Amino acid sequence: MGNEVPPVRSAPAWTLGMLLALALPSAAAAQDEAEEGACEPGEGVTVVVDYQEVGPGEVVVRCVPGPVAEGTTALDALRAAGFEVEGVSRWGDAFVCRIDGVPAPEEELALQSDPGYRETCLDTPPTQASWASWRAAAEEPWTYSTTGARARSVTDGDLEGWTFAVDPGVDPSMPRFDPETLSATTTSVGAELAADDGSEEPEAEGPWGVPASVWATGAVVLVLGGAALATARSRRAGGDV
């Protein structure tokens, strides 16, 4: 009796599930890396982060390639676009407090009610200095979102926008990126995002209104002609036929 082998017990279901989950690649790992610029219409999710008055003060536009998995949230898209998101100590990522470290803990936000305010991310940020969330579809205007990013789903073709403005007034400032043209609406975001209207700068003019390129061509012809003439004279002087 004392030599009986104890029965083999099967591993609990949750243990097998955990091992399986570790063995399979995560959705984030399977997601293609984000690309700079907006997605093609109907493909992937375009994420626009407009820092406006804080941090670098620029607009960053990235494409999260599709197809977008069912159940993907706006918060998932923001992170998949390569942005680091920090929530608040009290509520977690139910409230987005910082995006890529902005606003920085040491950055003073000149609120009218508190000129020396600094964000600690301990509790819900004040409405006068917080990230506002926007959504749109291609060729449609931005719409301010009143639904938390963690509870809002996204799909292929959607545009997700985030803006940060200090004391924006009654309405938050919408992103400086136009969903209707998929281009920047301000030149302050940098040349890489500036809208291209397809126009060309007029060519500089030389004397008597002749285009500079014509003068340059003429100068080259004269130089080559002079060199050829000098070579011919030298050959004649030396007796060459």
C-alpha cells in the first residue's frame, strides 16, 4: 500500500490557458509597425496628435495599418501608432494624462486660474489643460468625442485626433489636420506635413526679362564654342590639318 504511485492530476484549465497565451503572439506584436503620415482612405486608422501649445508644439500624423481587428479601441490605436500613453493614478488609463510625456511634470501650464499649474497625473486633469479626443472619417470634419478612448471602438478608415490646449475656452481646439483633404491645415507643423497645392515657384528672370535658365544655357554654349575655336586656331598654328 505504501508503494502506491499517487494519481497524476491534470493541470488546471487556467494554467493551460496561461501557457497557451504566452505561447501565442500578442495582438500588439502581430500588428504591423505604424507608418508616418495618414493612411489611405478606408485603410487602417490615422492617428493625429496635435501638441499645440505644449511640448514640441507640432502635429504628428501616423497610420496604424489595417485591417483593424474587431474590438480595437481608440486607446489601442493611439498606442499602436507608437505613442506612449500615461493615465492617472486614481483612474488608470480611463483618462489620458500624458502622450509621449507631454505635458511634462516640470512644464508650467499658464492657466488663468493657476498660472503656475503643473500636471501630476494623480487625478483627473483639469478641463482647462487636458487632452481632448476627436474622431472623423475621411472627407468628413472632426467631431469632439465625449466617449472615453478606452470605450470607443475604431475601424478601418477612421481618424483619431488628440489635441492639448491651455484654457481653450468653451470649445477645445480641433486638430490642425484636415480629414477632408488628409493634409495639414497650418504651416507651423513643419514642411513634412504642409499641404501641397501643386503650384510651382516662378522662374527667376535675367536681363531684359529673359529666364535665367536661358541665360545659363547661352553661357554654356559660348564657353564651349570659345574652347572649340581656340583649339582650332592652335592646331592651325602648329600645322595640323
